Amino acid sequence: MRLRLLTFFATLALCGPLPLDAQARASAQSWDPARATGGWAFQEVDGSLVFFDPPTRSLRSWMKGSGLLSTLQITLPEVRKAAAAPKPAPTASSPVATDYDAAGALLYGIPRHRPHAAAAKPAAQPAPEPACEAVPERWVVDSYSRTWMACDGRLVILNKDGQIENALAVPTAIEDMAVGREGILVLYRTLKPYLEKRDLRTGAVLWSYGDRTQVKDAAAQPLLVPLNRMALGTDGTVYLAEGPSLAFTVLDPARGPKEPGQTFFTCRDALPGRAMLGSVGRGPMLSWAGKDVIFSVFTPSQIRSCGAPESKGLVLARFDLLNGALEWIPTELPEGHRLVGLLDHEAVFLAPGGGLAYAPIR
């Protein structure tokens, strides 16, 4: 027994600890989607899901039944620093402002008199804060194995090695992203749908749909919940769901805003009513790979007037694009679960605290 222990310790001394890459491989093998956070995952055409793993700053490609497929270490941009507030200009002595001054300024445009403030000593400059990395909010992978990330108010493009290739300014927060035909489709979180198609090589805007002027309001006062959603058909056709409507606006992937169409759906031979989005907003909308079907998700309270059956959990809406039919599929999943993928017979949800849940589909 003593000889065996001596042999064991001698082996450790000769071999030393595991190298870092081996430790990383061991960590990767033990990774599972329960560690995924952020409420977002990108589904590849093969059904695998791409998650962001914050502790390792990497993208994990994972498939049900196969486990972890690949890991890509990525470089994240630094958080943008807020612009320094301009120093106030010195003011001359003036009479004290009154309520009448304020009322005159509001009603008649009379300049308000501001009270004179005593000169104060300049405040000491705070020490610069250490740079920290931005956290990605959305990501998709294009046909060139490049990753497009919505991150800290920018559209960041990573090359196949996970290094930053470009970082583009965007007008406001991004709600949905999709890899389209020869471009990336970006839907912004605005009151009415505003969509851009961007070039795969440069990220430049090829065409846009919707009123761009509203993005200033959205940037100044961001919406708390999404109101509009987007999904792509099997041929790259863009389908937009606006607000509580259960009809889709249809955009040609090449022509874009030229001659947009509309598609309507019947439920039990009748047009369904409008949903009541309330404080939850509109749930995610995903296309079913290889099928002309789009799924969306609602809470039971949102669709009581839409002919949906009673349900204790979230309800999936199955939009059949070929037949123009809408079918409701109740689930047992409580609110807070986010639809992130569609398999052959199951819809995949990311649970609020991490981990995956499934609901049958047909």
C-alpha cells in the first residue's frame, strides 16, 4: 500500500498539473445549457443552438442528444464611456427667479431669470474607471461563420476566430436578428416596425422598412417590452408581426419595402381578433426549418379574445403560411420561458433562471 502511494506521488511530480488547455477542455465537456443566461439563443439550420457563456466569454454550440458541439472563444468590446457633461458657463448676477417667471417662460417664451449662484471651487476630477466588457444581447452566425452581435448599442461583427472585425453604430436597441439572403436582417425595438437589411461584407444598410424618425424617440425613451416581431420564410421572405395584429406584413428579401404585402390567417374558419399585449409585450416568433410554418408564443391572458383554448401555461401560435391557417397549441410552461428554437417535434424554451424546457408541436 505504501509503495503504491509513493508511486502515485512520484507520477504527480513528474507529470505536474493539467495544462490550461486541458482544463478548458474538461470545463467545456461539463458545460450544459443550464449555464446559459441572457434569454437569447441562436438556432442553426441543423437544429443546434448557440449560447453565450459569460464565465468563459465564449459561444457554445449545443444540440439535444449530442451535447456540446463546439466552443468559440470571443473578444468582446469595451463598454462605451458616457460623454462628459459640459462645464457650466459662469453666470452674471441676476434677480431671483419666481413662479411668475416660470409661468411667463412656459406660456409666452419670456426668458426665465435664474438666481445667481456663488462661485464654487472646481471639483476634483474622479479617477478613471477601469474598462469593462460589454455584454452581448443578441447574436446570429452567417454563412461565412462570422458572428453578428447586438452589443452595447452597436452591431459588432466577429470573424470566424472570434476576433472583432467591425463595430457599427445602430440607431436604437435591436429586438430581432436573422440571417437572410445575402444580408443580415435587423428589427429594432420601436413603436412601429422599423427594419434594416445590412450587407454581409460591410454591414452597410442596403434597404430599410418603416419610419426611421421614430428611432430618436426610442433611443431617448426605450420601450420596456417588444411590440413587433420578425421571422423569415424558407425562401428568405420577411414576415413582420406588428403590435397585437395576428396578420403579417410580407417583404420580398431583395425588393424590401417595394410593394409590401399582407397575409391573413383564419382560426376555425374565422379571422381571429387582436391580441392584448399588455405589460408583457409580444413574444418571440420563429420559423420552422424546412417548413412553411412560423411559431409565436403568447400568454393566455393575451389571446382570450382570439379563439384560443384555455391554458394554464404559455400558448404557441402555429401560423401555416401555405394554407393561411392559425392553430393554438397550449403548453404547461409558466410565463418567463422564452422560445428559442424549434425541433422536429418540440419547441425549445430557455427557462428564466437558465436551462431548457420543451413543449410538443405538430
